Amino acid sequence: MTAAPPAPAATLVTGIGQLVTNDPERGAGPLGLLRDAAVVLEGDRVAWVGPAATAPPADARFDAEGRAGLPGFVDSHAHLVFAGDRTEEFAARMSGRPYRAGGIRTTVAATRAASDAELEAGLRRFLAEALRQGTTTVECKSGYGLTTADEERALRIAARHADETTYLGAHVVPPEYAEDPAGYVDLVTGPMLDACAPHARWVDVFCERGAFDGDQARAVLTAGAARGLGLRVHANQLGPGPGVRLAVELGAASADHCTHLDDADVAALADSETVATLLPGAEFSTRSRYPDARRLLDAGAAVALSPDCNPGSSFTSSMPFCVALAVREMGMTPDEAVHAATAGGARALRRTDVGVLRPGARADLQLLDAPSHVHLAYRPGVPLTAAVWRAGVRAV
Ligand code: NIG
Ligand code: FE
């Protein structure tokens, strides 16, 4: 056992030219914007947020020199426990071949063949990559093992490093069950669930043509709920379908993708607590049409953004990239996109301690080499991350 690192003393981060708090009681508008702001980080928590001129003293002082600050990004949708890559599939797609759910099986074969150490090293690499780009909270799914033992180990490994873990045994029907999909659903809702539930907070299902239909998805979700897991759904990614409505009906925390929605889907989301989590990296990397965030926001739905990092449909861990896409391609304003990448992700994970800067929140703060959070969209592709604290520890 290695000793836990000592809790850092109180640090005053001051000279923040413009700070997104996501706390409308603390600053202006939905982003709770403050100018010339400061934050005191104490242990792993935020101790104080306000105007720099009235900041209390602290043991250490960090001068942001006018940089913009915001909460660490909250990534509520990632598939990071896998082996192998699908470069050739991507290249073929860019020559015109369409994306299909079945590509997942390529990664399943490589993941089953990998050692625990290889899977863990890969996961840590992607978490570090995300952290370098400002992401301080990550949800991580299983879904590339698809046997009881392989799903259990994926979640056991994920639970060591990720903030939130999700059981996705129902990602696709594996080849050995090709002739017996009902038998696979029995496994996912029976012995595999028993083995995986202790390592997971959430259950997810890929409800899509080529993966699981509405009835199968309902069986997976209700079985998970009966084991105390919260619900998330991969819904309406590749075409219209029952996923979004099912997510809302069952009270899922999040319906993810939401690319192909009809008016009833939008109305259902708007009238619910289910967050529409949009994953524009997938549309970018499959050269598909983007979800219409504007339509969802105008209807009153809650929206989150995530890179959907996975080796098939979206091999990026970059939240700034998604913010830029959401603004350019999905009708979001820069403020809405930054809110969706922070507070939106927290809401999709039903977390009140991240995605916000207020006393008592986890001390997850990032500074940008820019005067405003708007630069995340205004300067696409530029590495703006200047400093990151996660749980009070300086990580970048
Ligand atoms: O979120 N849609 C299902 N799962 C992933 C893709 C997984 C893969 O292609 O390997 C997604 O896009
Ligand atoms: Fe996904």
C-alpha cells in the first residue's frame, strides 16, 4: 500500500480575468460569470469563490494573470477499457464505407486477448490525456468484453481509476451468441449482471438496429434497475428508434447520442429529468449529420456534451474539440456549450459536487491560456489548457 498524498494546504488562485462558476447565485447568467475573480482550494474542496479583491488569505497563492477559469470538464460518456485500434475501419469510412454497430466486435476480440495490465495501462493513458485537456471527471463503460469474466474485469479495472462506472454488457451481441440473441440478453440480465453490479453505479444499453431492440433494451434496463443501478441509454444514434422514449419512460439519467429525434422524442426529453447527452465526436468521425442541439435547448431539454471516446466511432478524448463542434455545427452558443461540457455532464451523472465552483464542491478548476471561455470555440484545435487542479491537486 502506498500512502495517500498529503492533503494540500489552502491555495488561493487569484487574478482570474473571467470565471465560469455555473452558480447563478454567485455570478451573472446561467454560467454564474465573475470578473477579476479568485478561488480558494482547501484539501480536495472549494473553500471560497468570489471577487479577487475580497479574497481571504491562504497558505499558497497562484496568480492566473488574467486567464479565464472554469470548472473541470465532466465527461459523462466514455468507453476506455479496450485493446487494439480500428485505424483501417476509420480510413475505409473516410473513403465512403458507412459506420455500423458491428465494428464493436473487432475491439471485443482484441480486448478479450489483452492482459489486465494492458487494459489498465490504456485506461490510465486516456484518463491522463483527458486531464491534460481539462477533464477532471470521467464516466467509463465496459462493453468490449461481452463475457461475464471480461465485463467484470473491465469494470473492476475501471472502478480503480474512473469517477463513475457503467455496465454495458448490452453493447452488441457477441459472435458466439449470433444465433441466440435472446440467450445473450438472459446472460446480460442474469449472471453477468450479478458479477458486474458490484463494480458499477450505472447500466447502459446500445438500443439501435444491429445492437438491441426496444424490448431487449427494456429487459436490460429493468434488470439493472432492480439491482440498484441507475440508467443510461445509447439512443437514436444511427437512426430513429425507441431508445429516447424508453430512457425517459424508465427515468434514465441520460439518453446519449440523440441524433435522430422526432418531435415526440424532443418533447419527451424536454418534459423529463433525462439529460440529452450529445456526442459530436461520433458524428465527426463517422461523417454523419450532427444532432440538433438548438432544437433540444429551445424545447427546454437539458443538454450535456461528451467526446464519447472509443476506438470505433469517436477516438477523441477532447472536450474542447466537442465544444467547438457543438458551437459550429449544432447551433449552441459558446456559453451553452461550455455549460453542457461542465454542469451538463454533472447533471447527466446526477452529481452536484462537480461541474460547478462553489464552496463545498470538489476542487476541480482549470485555467485557459485565453481571456474567456468563449475561446474554447473561437480558437478550435488550439491547446488552451494552462493549469488544472483535480480534487485540489495540481495536475497540469
Ligand atoms: O457510443 N454506439 C455505441 N457505442 C460506441 C461505439 C463503439 C464502437 O464503435 O466501438 C458509441 O458510439
Ligand atoms: Fe458510446
